[in-house]
Amino acid sequence: MTELTGGSALPQERRVVTAIPGPKSLELQARRTATVAGGVGSVLPVFTTRAGGGVIEDVDGNSLIDFGSGIAVTSVGASAEAVVRRASAQLANFTHTCFMVTPYEGYVEVCEQLAELTPGDHAKKSALFNSGAEAVENAVKIARAYTKRQAVVVFDHGYHGRTNLTMALTAKNMPYKHGFGPFAPEVYRVPVAYGYRWPTGAENCGPEAAAQAIDQITKQVGAENVAAIIIEPVLGEGGFIEPAKGFLPAIVKFANDNGIVFVADEIQSGFCRTGQWFACEDEGIVPDLITTAKGIAGGLPLAAVTGRAEIMDSAHAGGLGGTYGGNPVACAGALGAIETMRELDLNAKAKRIEEVMKGRLSVMQEKFPVIGDIRGRGAMIAIELVKDRETKAPAPEAAGALAKACHAEGLLVLTCGTYGNVLRFLPPLVIGEDLLNEGLDIIEAALGNL
């Protein structure tokens, strides 16, 4: 895999010159503690000065290997040439008019690209927003307007955001929901096909989980009351769970048969992250609506709901929007990110990252019993850590210790999972293979010291 830095001029090397975090970061952390709300956390309190390609440089001169991409955002790198070029040009022209006041071409161009790239050959339209949670909320609004129904069905281990409605949609209590209720009503949660933990085994998981989910919807909610079924085609915060084969097609068929809007939440998994433009393509899923954010704009805040034209047009004029939604600079960044994805064939790069990572991690799994499962696709790979492979008891302490050891050596990694026992790897798709392998070396050494 050639080193594709996405236009970054940063040296693509790991460099640890101080303790991590270093003295300057600690000084900034003290200032932060004094003025930034304590509820805003950070995985690793090193303060960034530059980032690009596969590295993050901090105020102390350390250069960290990036296996996080700002949570799957900087897939094209954090300073990709096309993103910087297009956003800078737009910044010089105008920063804002509000598309609902006087529109501009960039918004339309992004919607045209979304119509072309998202699954399905039907007529599509989009609306642009600022964040993933905002996109999901608007998908619910659109589905309710179209169906004239209220209920929304979501799944165990799902994550959809931190706003009131999306907290209700999200499965995990801590840290996302605890103490923040009451939550929005008419939200119903059903089982998902989590193969590694399915009682009768992964081979039975897809059809059994689908049957259970459909049975619960039918008995407890009533299909005729459901406006939308929302699922991440690869569940992100829940632990990079790939629903067992057959599960998603069965749920889609149930939705189609009952006039329910099927929404694919591709906020973390979209835009080449899994080796396809969108993860739902893996089983040929064509969603009615698809929500995107994160990787769409190379780090600039942008999100979208894209879907069947007749569904998208069901909301009345003025019913969708927001002051900053589809900001012109963010739209320019998105066009630059998509340009980069096409030119560098980042789907192929994601597949190569999967090949390297799964190959190395499989060897580690043979050596270290703490690795219970390896899963994911493309550059969205995870290991689930367990205390014992027979009982599969989650090992969140091991996940925390492993992440801490990696951070100390200059490798940024993230944890996730309903049980806090999953280490997830989201490297920029432009990372060099040398950095990728060096990061895996650090993980292997850290596993040996657990």
C-alpha cells in the first residue's frame, strides 16, 4: 500500500520526545479544566498543533500515529489538499448566507454527489445539516411526515447521537444517557444479530435475531404504527458489530412489506470506511433514507439525509433546515473529500488496511487469549477483549489498560462497546503501510504486557 498522505506536508513518522501528555499539553489541560465544561471529555489530552496523513502532532513536538481519525471523520487525512484548496477558496468568497435565505451552488453539488453515490438507482433528494445526530433527528421527522405514523424502532447496541431524541434511540446508558432523561417517547428497541454473543452461535444468529426482532415489533408495537426502522449497518459505538448475514435483508423486507421507512445510519461507516462507499452495500441493501456525517467533509461539520425523492419531499416547505445546515465552506470541504476518495480509490485502500490489520491481529489472537473476537470491514476493525474465551466475560479493564499503553507509546486508539471492552481501529484511509504496521507492533507489544 503506497503512502498517500492526502496532501499533508507533515513527516509521516511516529516521534515521542516527551511523556504523553507532555508539559505543554498539561499546561493547556489546566487552562481547559478552568474554563471548559467537565462533561466534555477527551480520550487523550494531548493538544494538537498539526495533523495529516496518518499522524497527529502535538504542542510538545510529539508525533502520534492516528488510529482514530477523529472518530472516523478524517478518512482523507486531516489536511487533505483538495479539502483545504476548495474550503479555502470558498472561505475567501463568503462564509455564510444561510441556504434558506439565499442559496448557493455548493449545497446543490453536494446533494448531486449524494444522489449519485448512495445505494439505489431511484430518484433521490437530500437535505444538509451540521451533525450526525441532527441528520438522524431529521430522518425521523421525514419518516413520520411520510408515513403519518409515530413509532420508531431501533436496536440493541445501537448509537445515534446525544440530543434528546437520539439519546432515546441510543442503547447505552453511560456515558450517553445517564441522568439526562426523560427521553422522547415512541421509541422501541429490539434485538440485533450480534454473532459473537448470540446464544445459539453465530451461524444461527442472522435469521433467529431477525425473527425475534420482527416478532417483538409485531406484538409490542404493531407494524402499522411504525414510521421508521433505524440501524447502523455496522454498529459503531456498540462495538463495531456486523449484523450476522441475513439479518439486514430480513429487516428490510419486513419494512418494505409494511410501509415502514428503512433508515441506514451510515454516519460512522459511510464514505469508503468499510471498503465500499456505504456499508449497507455489502448485502445489497438499498435504504429508503440514509444518514451521513463524519467522513463526508474531511473534518468540516456537515451531515445529510438522502433518500427516495417522494419520501424526502413529504416534509412541508420550511419544515427542514437550520441556520448553518449545509454551510458553504463545509460543502466545499465535502466536494474536496469526495474528489480525494475518487482519485485515490480509498475504497481499495480501506480493503488493503483490512487485509493488513486482520492478518496481524489474527496472529495476535493466537498468542493472546484476551482477544475473543476480531471483526469489522475495511478500515473499521475492532478486537473484543474477554476475561475467558469460554464464558466470553467482557474485559473492560484490559481494554482500558491496552489503550493507555498504546497512548504512552505514541499510538492513538479508541475504545468502544456496550461493555467497554472493545478496541476499535479507524486509521485514516491515506495512512502509509509502514505506520499501520508500526501501530500494530505497538498493540502487540502492549498485549504482551497486559
